[in-house]
Amino acid sequence: MTLDPDATVPLVRPFIARERPLAPVTSDHSHGTDNGVRAYAITGGRSHASGHLEFETMLRATGTGSDAVQALKFERAEIVRRCEAGALSVAELSAALRIPIGVVRVVAADLLGEGLLEAFQASEHVADDVLLITRLIAGVRAL
Amino acid sequence: MSVRSEPRNHSESGPIPVKIVVAGGFGVGKTTFVAAISDISPLTTEAAMTSYGEGVDNRGEVGTKTTTTVAMDFGRVAVDDTIVLYLFGTPGQERFGFMWNDLVRGALGAVVLVDSRRIEDSFPALDYFESRGVPFVVAINRFGGQTAHTLDEVREALSVGDHVPVVSTDARGRAAVRDTVLSLLDVVLLRAVARSGPRLPD
């Protein structure tokens, strides 16, 4: 890690006197809850890093999912149906279905585990992926 | 079973979503900024955020923890046939006790929007990204007119390091927003190159 040393020097800004950093307390998802609806228990049986759905994780219905959609109920059916036409992010599904993002995550993770959805997510190391970032810059420049 | 799309070199394997965060004080133009570049009208989603009794909102009850639902706006840009760029505006509640980690995890970096008349509104965002080592740029939204202060004055008032670009932008203008995003991506690229390449002597 060759981070700029300046980045680690805490800077004290005027008007804000604080005893400890304002950064949120890091919390593990294992004891997080979403509106008290369901616990975030989506990583069971999978490694934590690879099983976690981010806000931007894109989901697409698999053939199996499309075949099964008639038999699904409630949010499960809605999510698979929305993902049949093309990949949609967790955040977009949350907005379209008016379901809190945490609930979409939980339901989608189940559907993923059942093979009814497939997920697309950048690598954990995307911030080190020079090739991808270069492509991104070229694409944004052309906008 | 891995959710991560690997290998990522094959476009037929599916989209590659990437994310940047747009932060700043209330009314600074975050949603306008997102809207200026998004392919879709900004969408709103709700997320539960756990807020800890900490920081400037603290009424003396240290350690209290409540869960609040916050709304956040986001947009989407199809960058090429594979890469999809998501821009997430930070939730409207300007409280930094809540859990931002969820939103920021996996983000390439952040744009901190600043209203030069109320620069202190951006302090919590700057503190957050600095403490987390998230690359960011400071973008002064000139609201279509002149800014009240020069970039250097704002840089000094914000006490950001020399490695942080301070740029002027117009959140309503697509070209200005695109250029601001590019200035962030330049920082992201430099960092990626520095970390992946051989270490050079200073």
C-alpha cells in the first residue's frame, strides 16, 4: 500500500471541534437489521466478500428464473419479472418496487442462491483495475 | 458461489457496474448534479441507516443507536457497452452518525459539492472521505454564476491536501458535470497506477 501519507494526517477544520472522528462506526452486517423486518442474513454459506450485494450490483433473471416466475409470490415474483428484460441494479429495483434497499438485498440474495437470478458486480479490486478505469475515463469523456 | 463477475474482460459476460458518490450539504445541488449526466431521471430509494449518538447532533446521549430510513437519489450512465456508472447522492439528512459505509463500500471515489457561501456544510463529507481513504474531488457549484470565493480561497478554507483537486462546476450543466467526474476519475486512475505499478523512488 503506497497511499499518500497526507491522506492519513487528520486535518482539523475550523468550527468543528470533535473528540473523535465523525466516521461512522464500522458495523458488521451480521448484527444489522433492516427496519426490523428481517436481519441481513444473506451471506450464510458464502464468503462474506463475494456474497454481498451492493447498491449497484446488477441482477438479471436466468432462464430458470423466467420459467419459475409464475410460481413465485410477492416481491420474489416482482423482482424476477423486472429483471427479465435486462439487468437492473439493487438500487433501481428498490426504487421501482418502492421496497427499502435492504429488503431487496435480502430477497435478491435468496433468488440468487436459488439460481433464479444472476448478479453482476465489479471486482472487489476495481479501484486498482487500471484497464477498467481507463475504459471508464474514455467512455465518460465521450459523453 | 461468487457474485463478482469474473473474468471481467468478456463483454458477453454481462454489465460491469461501477459507482461514485456525490456528497455535500443540503441544497448544494447533489440531485441536480446527478440529473445532469444521468441517462435516466434520478430515482429515489430508501435505505435503513443506523445512526449512532455521535458527533455534532449528539445531545449528550453517547452511545445511543437508532435506525432511521433515509432517501437517496441516484442516476445511471451507460458508459460503453459494458460499463454502467452509477452516481449516488448522499442522503438528504445531513447527519454523519449514520452508516455511510454501506453506500461507500466499493465506490471508486466521491465528488464533494461545495456552496462557497456555506463551505462548512461540506466538512462532514470531507472528514468522512479523508478518514476512510476514499479518493475525492472538491467541486464548487457556481450555480450558473460566479462563486463568492476563488478556488484557492476555498481550498485554504477547507484545509484539503494538495493531492485533492478543487474545481469549479455547474451542477446543471452536462459538460461541467462530466468534466468534474473526469477530474475525479483522473485521481482514481493515478492511485490505481501507483498501487499496481512498481514503487518508484520519490
